[in-house]
Amino acid sequence: MKIPHFFQKPLLPAVLLSLFFLPSCDLSSDIEDRQLNEKLQIQDFLSDNDTLHFELKTSGLYYLDYVPGTGPQAETHDTAYIYYAMHLLNRSLVESNFDTSDTLIKPVNEGKLIPGFDEALTYMKEGGTSLIVVPSKLAYGEQGNYYISPYTPFIFQINLVKLDKHIE
């Protein structure tokens, strides 16, 4: 059984359009301004969602064990079967696999996912759902990618459906 999306505002076409036009802006603007803007976006999101008690990890990841899992703890090299939804902080959906029957299958903490997602998996137990706020330094950083602007923070909902424990 899948847990429904935590956020319900899929606005991907509008988001993608706005992100495609951002590169036409002056991207050489002050890096410190971009970093400050990102910090303010994260703080605004946390303030607007003050009933959610995220834990700030030393890496800068904000982690919330939204529905604690009851199965085994995820460890490096385990194989995780995951449903996820990736949103901008305005809750616009960027991507998700919740509407499919296929879980994302990835090794835990082996660099196959963005660093913030990888880290979050190590805090989870099988059957759990976590919410994470991922600053850009733990996502796509100051470069962005072909559809994500530089210094873009995200929030993810991660459902860890199943773990295959690594056997040495």
C-alpha cells in the first residue's frame, strides 16, 4: 500500500517553463545573494510549516520521520525500494514515481542519488515515510542541471517500501 503524496499541488508545466526562462536572466548575479535567498526560502518554508518538526542534521539536511518505519534500518550498500515525490519549496511537483507501480530501486548511500536523498535513507527504517528539506548544496548545487536552476532547495517525501539487506 502506497501512502499518498504529502503535497498535492502538481504544477510541473508552470515550474518547468519558469525554470527554462531563468537562464536568460543574469546568472552572474552575486553568489552571496543567491545563497541568502536560498536560506530565506528554507526558513520561510519551515516557518509556514511549523507543525512539522524537522531535525537539522550537521550536513544541513532537514529531516522528519513523518511515519516511522517498523522494519530494519537502512544501511550503506542495502538496496532500497522507494516511492518518492520531489517538490520545490512552493510545493510545486517536480517529479514523482507515486503514480507508477514501479518503485525506484537504488543502493543506499553509494552516491547514486543526490547527497541529501542518500543521507536521508540512512536514517530510515523499512516501511517508513520521511520528509526532507534538501538545500542546494545537497542537491544540484550552484550549477543546477538542465531543468533545475542553481541554488534550488527541494522537499522530498520518501516512502521506503522495502530493503534488501546487503550480505558480505
